[in-house]
Amino acid sequence: MDEQHQEPRATRRRALMLGAAGVSAIVSIRPALAQTSASVMTCEIPVPDPGRAGNYIAADGTLVPAGTPGAFAPPGVAFKGEDVKRALAGGTLPGTDADSSRAYTNYIRRLQSGTSGFTCFASLQMPRG
């Protein structure tokens, strides 16, 4: 065969191989996204950050000294991402009443980079597709 007739076959074969590689990439990315979504729902947000343990949480989400009137004692357990997402959508955090849940979610909304639970909270804000 001359070179002119071999070239289209080689190009077609290369395209088929690239297509197969693309399909395997898609198949391997989907489970990774599902795993990421699952881990976001099980990540934990401590209230308050362990570095600030002993403080109470005011209604606006700021940390105040223990015993401050109108402030809430820390819940004693970290909240799961799934519970926080539900509370941010208008529900309440488990084991809390409406007022303490609102104070805790206000605290969570104020989290900043470097604070324990920030990465979990930021992940909850990312749209999932």
C-alpha cells in the first residue's frame, strides 16, 4: 500500500484510541466526585474551634467568655456537614433548640480560613453537579 492510503487508517485508529481514553477518564472522575460529595456530608465542624474551647457562642455567632448572659454553651460535639447544610437551609442542628442552633450556624458562617471546620463549611458552599 502507498502512504496516502495508510494515513487515514492510522488517523482513524488514533482517534478511536483517544476516544477510549476519554471514556475511561470520565468513568474514573464520576466516582471521585461522588466520593467527594459523600465526604463533604460526613466532614465535621466543631463549635467552637478547639483552639477557642471554653468560650460561649453569642446569638450573632461571635465568641464570648463563658457564662455571658444570653450566650450559649458549646454543644460538646462537632456537627456533621450534612446536619450543618440542613440547618443552613432553615432546619436546626441536632440536639439544639431554634435559638442555640441559630447562634451555632451564625458562628459557622463566620468561620475563616485556618479555623477548624472552615474547609468543611467551604465545601458545603460549593455547587455539586
